Amino acid sequence: ELIYIDKERNIIKLCNDMETTTTLIKHTDTTWIPQCVYCSPSSGDLLVGMSRYDRDTDTYTGKVMRYNNTGKYKQTIPHNENTPHRLYVWPHFITENNNGDVVVSDLRRRAVVVTSGEGVHRFSYTGPPSGSRLLPRGICTDVMSHILVSDLIYPGTVQMLDRDGQ
């Protein structure tokens, strides 16, 4: 099965027959735009990275929402919209590590943001050494819980982090 965001910004499941589609999440809240989606192989949960633009303050804000495999809402990361710092600005790619961490590349924050499955911020990675620049794009994890990040600043490079961001 393939899970994707269609042009109307709904989350769609394309079945193995490559013909049957099911709308898992209908896009009804036009203030939040889905940017990326990931289906957890372990739980079947859907993780959806979303962003919104506030014209009054000229700022973007992001969040990650967790749904079950039928599209029923389960969780929002961060839990509270009044979190003192923004975890996400514009989630671009999203995945899950085999330890349950949610791993997001955030283009506008220029960071990889990692939270526990419960939504607690673990770390943000902005590139080595400190003060260097990172423009993270594609991300994935491997069986050793390494996080692999493709970098747009240095095209053709992939940075590999351990599960703790080193």
C-alpha cells in the first residue's frame, strides 16, 4: 500500500491492486497544510507533518499529528500549542526510528528535530560542527537507529547521526 497527500491535501491510501484508493484523512482545517506523511510499520500509525502561515506575524508554525491506521486522531506533537518554543516551523520529511522516536527534517528551522513517541523533545541537530549550516531534506533511519539526512547545502552528501544526534 502507498500512503500519500493528494492535490486537495487529503491523506490517501492506494491499495496493492494500484486502483483502489481510500481517503484516510480528509483535509478540512484549511489553516493547517499537510506537508509530509509517514506510515509506521510497527504500529500502522500515520504521522503527518503540517504547517500554517500567520499573515499578521509573517511566521510559519509546524506540528506533527498522529493518527491510527484508519485515520482517527491520536496525538499532536507538541502537545500544547502554548509550548514556549516552537518544535517545528515547516516539517518537510518525516520518519520514525525503531526506538519510537519521531524524526522530522524542518527546512525553515534548518534542523532535524527528534521527539520521543510521546512528543517530548529529545534533540535538534543543526549540523557539525556547531555554527555550521544545514538544510535538511530527505531523512530515513536504519536498523541500528541511525538517522540519515540528505543536505541541500552540500548536494550529494548524507550525514549519519546516532539515535542521540551525535
